Amino acid sequence: MTADQKILIDKLRLEGYGYLKIAKEIGVSENTVKSYCRRNKTNSKALENAAVCEQCGESMDIRKRSARRFCSDACRNKWWNEHPKAEMPYSISCACCGKKIHMRRRNEKKYCSHACYIKTRYEGGGNE
């Protein structure tokens, strides 16, 4: 099987073509296509369980954990460092200094820092 045929098999498989249709399209036997797809994990079950890392674009298997967005901790940390305010729909002002705080969940935070918490708690400061 030539490299062009392998590329064509991958492309047609991603488009949802079956083994027999691909075999007729490129002129090889159905079993050749099946074994190639099995060896290179381009069968339909592998495609259903595949996802792409949001940071690097590397494919990853999601059979064990379906909610994975990143292939590794390094990619996750890099993405969140580049998108610090992503998916933070809630914002309030700090109860002590008034600085704007962004949160993922409602009422997740009340103070912008531990120093503001201590100041309000023990020194009686704050806007309350």
C-alpha cells in the first residue's frame, strides 16, 4: 500500500466512509483497509473515543475520562496562563478594597486576597 493510499484511507475514514466503500475507492481489498485501520487506530470506535487537546492539538484517548480538554498538566497550565479570564462569567467587588474579582461560580469568593480577608476579619476594615 502506498503512502497516498494510506492518507486517503485516513481522510475517507474521518468522513465516515465504511471499509468496503474505501476499498472500492482506492482499489485494494476490504481486509487490507480493515487491518490498516485497526493497526493505526482509525476505526470508528477509536474515532468516537478521540479528542484533541485545546492547547497543542494532539489527539488523546478519552475512554477513561470523557471531560478531558488537555493532554497533560503542562498543556492545561499553559492554556490557563494564556487565558486567565476565560470562562469566568461572574464578577464582584472585593468586600475590603473594592477591587474587581472574576469567578467561575457564583459566590465563590468574597475577598480578592488573603490580606484583605485578614484585614476585614481582625482589623475591622472593609466596606461592610
